[in-house]
Amino acid sequence: MKRLTYLFVCSLAIGSIAACKQASKFHIINGIIYDATMNNITLITGKGDTVNISTMDANRDKVCGVLLEDSVEVVCIKENIGGKEILKAAELIIIKK
């Protein structure tokens, strides 16, 4: 009976852990730098969309300085702040200067 109870508890714990696994929150956006300030960058994507991405809280080792018209790949996270969806940069890779 102890084995059965132990097996049941372990199965329940493993099932709970597997159910809590969330989908990746990271999004990858490719584009050309249209505008850059100290706290954000604005990209024009391949589809012609203009996307503003915050770099305010980014790790400076992973989000380096960029110049206008650089081609970049940005790994970002969507956050809801005050009912608005904000994109925050987690990593920035310069593809072409």
C-alpha cells in the first residue's frame, strides 16, 4: 500500500510539473533600424511594419549599440503594462551594418 501511495504522489508531482510548462515568451523580430534612442529602438520589418522595442531594462552585454539603417535581429518579450502590450529587448544581434 505504501508503494502504491508513493507511486501515486510521484505521478501527481510529475504531472503537475509538466502541466505548468509554459510556451516560450520570446519573439524574434528582424528588421532595419529606423530610429534609436537611449531607451528604445524602432524597426521596420520585412513586411513594412514599424515596431517600437524598449531597451530600458535590457542587459547591456546582450543589447549593444546600433546605428541607423543597421539590419538586426531582436529577441524580445511581450509584457502587459497598464493594459498596453510593450515589447522589451532581451537580445539584439546586428546582422549587417
